[in-house]
Amino acid sequence: MTGITDPCHPEAVRVAASHQAEATKIAAELAAIAATGMVLPGSITQRRTRCGHPNCACHADPPRLHGPYWQWTRKVAARTVCRWLSPGQQHDYQAWINNDRRLRDLLARLEALGADALDADPRWQRKPRPAPRDTRWQRKPRPAPRDTRQTRS
Ligand SMILES: [Zn+2]
């Protein structure tokens, strides 16, 4: 799938064969995981809790906490949302969580390949342009009075 050309820049970026081979492998694994449909964000953690009864063993010394219980935790709109799971649900859905982690790892690897390709772009070897100066802190110069003569170079 090389030779994707930006219409504004007809130079195609060539992808190294090793890069292409790894991307193809990643794509196959991504597709295989996606095809299962078994992907769940967040994490499942074991919790042990105290109840509200002061004479319960969970308040003794040493305490015997309730549980273990399983809790699925995820972020929704930057807030942490939790939900209790049965042991059977924990057993089944942990694999979904693992699939989600693998998808993220694979995407991160693809992005790293892309960053490596950009680093290796031969156009970095060309005449370097002067770095753009950060002029935000400088007062803008007043526009020069208009010169009516034509300047040619
Ligand atoms: Zn208790």
C-alpha cells in the first residue's frame, strides 16, 4: 500500500519494506481482535470492603474484610465510572480488557513506525530553513510608510 500521494505534494513518501511488513502484521492482528468484538476499555480490579455494621468482623482487629469483589473501572468524559461485576463476569470480561490493551499497544507501535519514517525522511537532509522565530512577545513594528517607487530585485 505504498505510493499514497498528497495531491499538493506529488512526491510520494516511500515506506521501507521492513516498515511495511511490520505494519501488515499489525493490521492483521488489529483486524483479528476487532473481529471478535470483545473489546472493553478500563480495568477490572479486586476490592475488599468494610460494611456499615460496627460489630462486623470487617471492623475487628485485625479486620476480616468482605469480598473479594470485582470492579470494572473506566473513564467516561474524564470521570471515573465503576461497576461491580460477579466473579463469572470478571472471568469472562478480563479477556476483553486484555484485548483493548493489545489494540492500544498495536496502535502505539504503528505510530512509532510512522514517527521513525518521518525521522528518516530524506527531505530533512535538504538545505535547512531558518527556524521560525517566535515573535509573539515582540511588539509588531509599525508598517513602514508606503514607498511609491517599485523595487525590483
Ligand atoms: Zn462487615
